[in-house]
Amino acid sequence: MAAEIRLFTCLSDNFGYLIHDPATKATASIDAPEAAPIIQALGREGWTLTDILITHHHGDHVGGVAELKQKYNCRVVAPHDKSAKIGNVDLRVSHGDVIKVGNLLARVLETPGHTLDHVSYVFDGEKAVFAADTLFSIGCGRVFEGTHPMMWDSLLKLRALPDDFRLYCGHEYTAANVRFALTVEPDNAALKARAAEVTRLRADNKPTIPTLLGEEKKANVFLRADEPAVAASLHMKGAGAAEVFGELRERKNKS
């Protein structure tokens, strides 16, 4: 039986995710922004939480860990960077490690930049990647602790995944990301199509996630920093991809 994935909102604009293995009944929460919506989602499905897979230390991704750990005695998996001071951790993971959730396998990608400890979880069998605040639909996370070249390298790791993988990110930021991306690539047909789709989804109060990585590669300007047309749009013809990415991120910060 295929894994089951449930998406719901937490806090103001965070996404909560549960991934469930029907064969073993194991269920993982990807991050834990707050406990109550996760407990409610588990109750709706009749599932019991066995694991929390943490992507990074920011409070809006770990705020519910302590309560969930107490309630379910679940395993808490977190990045290896102990300086981030994430509490209640049972297992630390690094790049290339594989985590089992029942029979499901999650491969760890280190994707620093937004924070130094940030990891993404790749479920190859399910063709799903949980990228939290590294890669958003039509956007990427702010570079708080890392550098622009570091973040660009992380985005390249995610861009290398197959086109038919679904991206599950940490926040509902797509509409704002689209508005910015159109200022850089106003004639990008894939971006314009995504903009229309996002407008429809948000008008119906539906999430814009998940999205196919193949579509992101065509429409997400942050994944296209090595495209000559993007550099030209920024008057940076001949500049390196990491430098172009840095300019894009700085412009987005001010938008």
C-alpha cells in the first residue's frame, strides 16, 4: 500500500504534514509548528504519531515537539548540528542518512543556507521531498545563517531530484513569490501559467502545495539563477549563478 500524506495549516501560514505507512501504522510529522493541529489531524485519521522529522531549529518548526513527545512518546529526529539547541531529540542525522518510518525510507539532504542546520527529507519511494524553508513554490527561504553560495548549492541539490517528485514546503508563500518572480521574468510562460493557477487556488482557499519539481524548475526564478536570461534581466550578464542568486534573494527581501 502506498504511503498516505496529509497536509494542513499551522500557526498563521505554516504547513503541517503527516506521512503514514498503512502497512505498519507508523506515522511521521514533518516538523511540528504547533501541537494542536497535528493532534487534530492524527485524530481525524485514527493515526498515532511515531516520529517527528525536524528540518531546522526555528521556533515555528519545533514549537510543538515537546507536547507531542510527551503525548505520544514518539521518536524525534533532528539535524546533527547540536549548536541549534533543539530539545527532546532521540536521533541526529546528517547528509546521506536514511531514516525508516515503518517501511518508508526518508533520505536526508543537508540543505543549509536559511539556517546552518537545515535538512530536507526525500522519500524516493513516494516521490516526495519535504524541503521546509529551503525551497518554496516559486521561491526560497531567506538566507539567515548561511551565505548565498551555500543556499544556491542547497537549491541545486533539490533541483537535481526528478521532475515527477512533489515538493512539500514549509509555508504558504506562493502568491507573494509569484508576484516577485514576475518582476524578473514577466514573459516566462510556465510562470504565468502557475500565477493563474495560484490565483484560482487561493480564491478557493486551497493550498498551492504540493507542486511538481519539474514545474518548479521551469517557473521558479530562484532555481533558474544559472539561466542567462535571468542574469540579463538583472543586468548581470556573465555573472556567476551564485552571485545572480544572491541578487535575486536581496531583491526579494526588499519586495
